[in-house]
Amino acid sequence: MKRTLVWLMAASTGLIVANIYYIQPLLADIAREFGLSVASVAVVAMMTQIGTALGMLFFVPLGDKYERRALITALLAAATVALALVAMARSVVWLAAASLAVGATASTVQVIVPFAAHLAPERERGRIVGTVLGGLLVGILLARTFSGVLGARFGWRAVYAVGAVAMLGLAALLRLALPVSRPAEPVSWGELMRSIARLVREQRVLRESALIAGILFFSFTALWTTIVFVLRTPPYHYGTTAAGLFGLLGAGSAAAAPIVGRLSDRHGPERAILTAIVTALAGYVLLLLFGKTLAGLVLAIILIDVGVQAGHVANQSRIYALIPAARSRLNTFYMVAFFIGGSAGSYLGPFGWNAWGWLGFCGCPLVALVFATGYFGSRGLRGSFVGQPRTAPNTLSSS
């Protein structure tokens, strides 16, 4: 697999996934324009996450049915329209519906990631998937910085207008650069859905990874959806630009992605997942105790970001090893759970902050991460040593 293609796919996932996260530093400005409360504007942010979960369910499995390059191009064209609709929104209902569409079309990244895994040689799959996910993580992190800075200068609508132009250009570029890739076993959409249900029933590792991923992403979105409101209160008094610049703090987590991929290739992903959960938990403990100091807040954000992103890379390396011919379907269930957790965090983070202040902001993620640590420490890690079966026959009927 050519290095230029790997980096193109990494950059593409970063640009596409950014569409989901543009809204986070802009929430206070959107709330002001439409006269919304903190809890009400959190619903708009939640719609983007729900849309992404729906896109994972309805669009991502099509990577096992249709030619992948054409599917990616079509989804990017739809993303262009969705972003333009957000930029032109004239009511809260319009904005929420367009945000749902933005999230749904951003699921394109999870067509690209298994596509990269499909193209990669087996001995390099963890490294290549880690590199592509590293690009995705850079997009998640820098999206906030980009939208915060551009939104503060030109208004929040300009962010989505620029995003629409970027998606149109990317659609044309990927149409030219990606290889044609037809699925080995084309099937109907209904059969794909039934096979996903069978995968969920038969693959304990898939269920386990999806649960852990949902909890980790819950903690991630609770932090980043709420931080824009936290930073506007004492002792900070920061605005939209500063909220966006805080996204740079997690840049180190993107650098960790290829490292985690290599460790998963060499030692298996289970140890990396447990370490990631504990790292995110340590970040929330630090946030609860010292988050009202700038140094405590900065270090907590770094730990949470590194933990969540490292856990995501290791979890995906784990599920992609199950059934190579069903990677898109495996990824469908995993990412639906991932974004259901994210949508819950997008709502409960600002809701907890609005209702109970600092303790409400930190409390739910802390409880969830404590549960994840105990659960995975007793089941996931132990299962990796007792020879838990991790593969199934490479047929649609059994997958």
C-alpha cells in the first residue's frame, strides 16, 4: 500500500470527521443568536452525534455491498449539501435537521477506515489503521480550533460554508485517487442488517469493544461539548476563540494513534484498551479535583483525550481481526454504539453543568469510566489470556 495513499486517506478522514465537531466551540454563539438555553443548544449538538450513529447504521454497511470509491464520493456530495444547509439555517428546527444530516454524512469516515484495513497487508494493518485513525483524530482536535477562530472572526455560519466547499473538493480528489474496490461477497441491505445482528450475537469481543467505546466517547463528548460554557465562567472568562484553541491540547493523542496500532500488532490490543480507560479515568479525577486551575484543566484534557483516542484505536484493531470479509459490518455496530455514547455525553455534559455545576459536569463520566475499568479489567483482559475465540468462519451466513 503506497504511503501517499495512506496519508491521503488519513487526511480525508480528518477533514470529514471535522464536520461533526465544528459546532462545539460555537454553541454559545448559536445559543445567543437563536435565544436558546445551555440545555436546549446541547440538543442541537446531540443531533449531530445521533445523525452520525444513524449514518453508521444505514450507510457504513453499504461498504460491504457497493463499490467503495463510488460510495465515498456520493456521501461526500451529500455532506456538501448538509453543511450548506447548516450555514443557511433560519430556525432551530432547520438547524437541528441539517445538523442531523451533517452527522449522518460524516459517517463516511467509517467507510474509509475499513477500506484502508482492506487494502493494507496483514503484517502492517495495525500501523496503517493507526495512521488513518491518527488523521481522523487530528481532524477531531483541530476542528474545534478552526471553528473557534474562524467563528469568532466571521461568525459561526462561515465555518459551515467553508466546510461545504472543502467536502466538494475532497469528493473530486478521492474520485481520482482511490482505487476501485468491489466487495468480495455483494449482498442485499436486508441481508447485511441480519448478518450484523448475527455478528453481535456471536462475537463477544465485538459487544465488549462496543460497550467500552461508547463509554469512552461519552466521556469525550461530555468534556468538549461543555468546555465552551465552563471557559466563560470564573476563573477563566474566555470566549469562542479560546475555547477553540483548547482543542490543540489534545494534539498529542493523535500522535499516540500509530504507536497504539504498533503495540496492538505486537502485543495484542487488550492491554492498550485497559491502559486507555485508566488514563481517561485519571483525567476526570484530576478535572474534578483541580480543574478550576488552568494547569489542572490543561493536564486533565490531555489525559482524557489521549485515553479516549488510544482506546478507540486499540478497540478497532481488535474488532478488525475478527472476520476480514465483514469489517464494514463489524464497524457498523461498533460505531453505532460509539456515537450513541457520544450523543449521550453531548447532552448530559451541558445538562449536568447547568443543573449541578462542576460536580454534575464530572460526575457521570467518572462513574461510567469506573464501571468500564472494572468490567474490562475482569472480562476483556482476562479473556485475552484464556484463549477466548476471536474469529468466526468467513461466510455471510455465520457472520
